[in-house]
Amino acid sequence: MWHRYGTPTARAGSGTVEEFQLAKERYENDPDNVKIMFYFKDGPVSPSKLDPHQLIQINEFRKSLGEEGALYWGFNSLEEFERLLRLHITRRVQEYSSDLNCRKDKSQGNQVDEEFISSKGNKRDYEGFSDLVRTIIENVEESWQFLNNIHEITKEYKQASNVCFEELKVLCDINDVEVDKRAVDRVFDNFFRQMHQYVVIMEENVPLFGASLYAGIDSMAEAAKYYLELNPVEINEDRTRTLVSAMGHLRFVLDSLEADTYKLSSFTKGLPNFPVIKDYYNNKTMHSAANIQELMLDKIRANRILLVEAEHVMRNLLKDIGN
């Protein structure tokens, strides 16, 4: 669902909502065999296509579904949607395989797999799985490096912004004294320069982080598919556990970074509340603040959602390996 809620039916506000409600009823009656994967597109919409009434209905419907990640997920781009869908289908196949007990008894399976691996073709498949695991770890480590750089740069910018904020408070809170506009100009010139530099750095680093993360997620889904098809017998469990641990570190930094950028966004949005600086808050500054919002809040949030789903896939794979 994007910017159109749909046409009312006899049972619901739209055909899409009716289909969702029917699926939800089946899910509530049989949660083990029915899964719901519903998606909202959060990408920009052409003003000519906007319908305020439709948007209100969409937001109300979305709020009624509870927290994101249970019955629905959001995405900004087709690239994000493709990866979300691929991860979700992989998870469903993993669960289906586990629920139906499709795997052979461990001792019997090992015996058969050893015969398979002795052949050239299946040995190549096993080596392909091992290569995928190595690729995943490399991508996760690379993502960690980029994300750690982003986190440190954000901390530095936050500290510099706090200094500007305190200086502005001192300049603007002086009662019965004419404000030193030259001093205000100097503070804001410094702040705008720092904000511009921060946006430029983020425009370079955020895509690099996303590219590494996406490459790792693609390899995770591929590795899970390999395991479901081949059930290789000599998977390095320690390597897989290391991968899950590394993903946990990524989530920790993402949560911390999301909190920091939320504070930065609140600060930039609060700038116009200073009466003395309204003339200085021009279009260029508003554009820079909007870039911070898009680069740091929206994209980091989207990457975090993908990472959570990828972690589920790897944990399922780890669980299978341990059985």
C-alpha cells in the first residue's frame, strides 16, 4: 500500500483492506500455518497524486496494525522491497521446512550427505556455501567499519552543534540588552558550515554502508537457500555464531546512531523557534536539515529493518546447523 487506500467494498474500506482482514482472521485461527507479509511504501509521492483523505485512511489503517515488524513492514525504494521480500520468503521456507520435519534424521542425513559430497558436483556446491559464509562475514565487517565511522562523525557533529546551541542560548536569553547580531551571525555561519560538511560526509558514507550491508544480506539469503537444498555436513558453526554476534553489534550501533540523529533532527527543526534568527534560516539551511533527516533517520531506519530480518534468517540457519 502506498498513497491510495482504495475503493470501499461491502465488508471493508477497500478491497486491499478486506483481503488483509480475511488473511488476519485465518492467521488468528491458525498462526502456525498462515503467515502475513504486508508492506507500506514510504517513498515520496507526486503532489498531483496526493489525496489527503486517502492518506488519513492509510495512516489510521497502519496504526491499527500495531508495531512494525509484526504484521507489516515499511520500505522506501524498490531495492529495499526486493530485499525485504527475499528475506521474508527465505524465513517462511525455513519455517516450513522445520515445521514439516523435512530434514532427515541427523545420522542418516550425514551418511547420505557424505556420499553426495564425494561427488564433484556436490563438493562444488558445498564449497559455494562456504564461500557465501566467508562473503557474509566480510560484508558485515565492512558494514561495521562504515557504520562506526558514521557513528563517530555524528558524535563529533552533535558535540559541535551543542556548543553552537549553548552560545545561541546565551546570546538570545539576555534580557533588556540589544542582541549582538554580529555575534549571532558568527555562531550561525559556523553552525551552517559544520552542518554542510556533515551532510557531505554522510552523502559519501551512508551509501557505502548500505552497499556493504545489501551485499551481505543478499549472501545471507543465498546461503540459507543453499543449506535448505544441500544440507551440507561440515558447516563451521563457530563462523556462523561469529556472524550472528557481529550482526548484534551492528544493531547496537544502529540503535545508538538512530537516537543521536533523532536529537540532531529535533535540534535543526527547532532552529526557527529563535525569533532573532528567522532571517538567517534560508532555503539552503532547510535543505541541509532535510538531508540530515533523509540520510540519517530514514535510511538508517530502513537498513535496521533489513538487518533485523536478515538476523532472523541467520538465526534460523544456525538453529538448523545445531540440530
